Amino acid sequence: MLAEGALPRNPKGIIVLLPSLQNIGVFLDVDGTLLDLAPRPEDVVVPQGLIDDLAAVSEKVGGALALISGRSIASIDRLFQPLRLRAAGVHGAELRRAVDGPVEMAEVVSLPAEFRARLAQLAEIFPGVLAEDKKASVALHYRACPERRDELAAAIVSELERTGDATLVVLPGHFVFDVKRKGYNKGTALAAFMRTPVFKERKPLVIGDDVTDEYAFRAAQRLGGYAFSVSHPMPGLTGIFDEPAQVRAWLRRERLEAAERREEADRPNFLSAALGELPGRRRAGA
């Protein structure tokens, strides 16, 4: 069993047991959920053993495990190589429904190059801001200068108004503003996965840490599933993990339990009639 400190709690502080994964589809955010946050996206560290744990849990649920992230799928693959999983990238703009399948792009998703360039220039206007151009979105990270949050937000809104494009929106996150188009999010990505054969007839279980994950939380709850946050209370949650290390501990436990069951299945049952009677034993000295 997981130690009490590794178990999530509900908003009232009561320990919550995670459901058996027998009929579950697992959806995991990456930064702040599986991995500890870092000053820059490229600075995150994938802890030893996590890739093996993810592979084992994916096998345990028959492949019904997907990563849903603000990162691009290419970035996800670099982090967890050589492991390839079902994934949704750039908040649902990218979708890989099968492990060996192509990356699909949402229709009319890319932002104009000129607009992306103007957003990127904000990083020069606000020292400490990091611009991440994902084509389908531009993320402006301000972890190094949190005091500039409101100024940065106002500058982004000004750029949006300048375009006159009502399809553009801003997703606020942990020390980041992500500019994207309307019409897709982590909830639409989850719904797309749930329509595929590997996830069908399963209940979704989502773990995320950010307001951008609320779309996936609500989608999971509408389908009778489970929504777990990391660190941050949000409406309607099933439970809250204290930190990413707890999520990783849960994955490790699921991997170990699966290994124990395989060992149990492979262990001979000497009471089985199929094995015949055991040879008689001679008494000592006989």
C-alpha cells in the first residue's frame, strides 16, 4: 500500500483512495504533475525510473494512457525518449491517437508568423520573460520576473486587440501566458481519446496542476471519471496531491503491483490437481 503521505486528499483534507485501474483511462499532465517545475521548460528533469513506471502503467491499462500537455508532442517525446505514448500537445492542438500513429493538427490552428514575432518581441521588452514559439501557440514565461505579470498581461492584450482576431485567447498558467486560438483545449483532446477503441468503455482519470487542466477535469467528470489536481484546489476535484513526487510514487506503486501479480501468476501452485501428486517423503532415518 502507498504510505499515507503519498495519498491525495479531498478539499476537506480527507484521504482519497485512487480507483483500481482495471477500467480506467489515464490522462497525465507533464510539467508540475509528472515533473517538478523549472525556471525554463528545457530545464526540467525526468527522475530516474519514471519512464519505466509510465511504460508499465500504460501496459497495465492496455495502452489507455495519454500525456496531455501545453508542450508540443515533439518536446514530450524528447523528454521521455525512447518511450512513445499517446499524447496531446499544445493544449490539444496536436493529437497522437496511437503510439505509432501520426501527429494530427487541429484545423486553422497555427498563429500568423507576424503575430508570433510580435509576441516574441515582448521578451525583449520585458527582461526575464522567455518566449516559447510553438506555432499553434506562443507561451510567454515570466517565472524569472513575476513582478511584471500585470504589465506583461496588458501588453499581450494590446497585441490581441491590434489583430482584431476574435478567435485568439490567452490561457494563464503557472508564471506563463499562452496565446492560442479558441476551439481546442485539453478537454477536447480527452474527448477525442475517449472515442478511440483503446479508451472506449473506460472511465477517465485526469491528473493536472494548472488552470489549463480544468478543461480536462470537467470533461472527465462529465464522463463519470475522476479529476486530481497537484498542489492547487479547484472546483469539483476528486482529490489533491501535494506535489509531483506523490504522483510519481503512485505510478511506481502501480508498476510494482503489476509486477507482483505477474510473479504470482508465474509461480507454480503445488496444490493444483493439474500438477499431480507430490512424491512421498521418506522419514528421516528410514
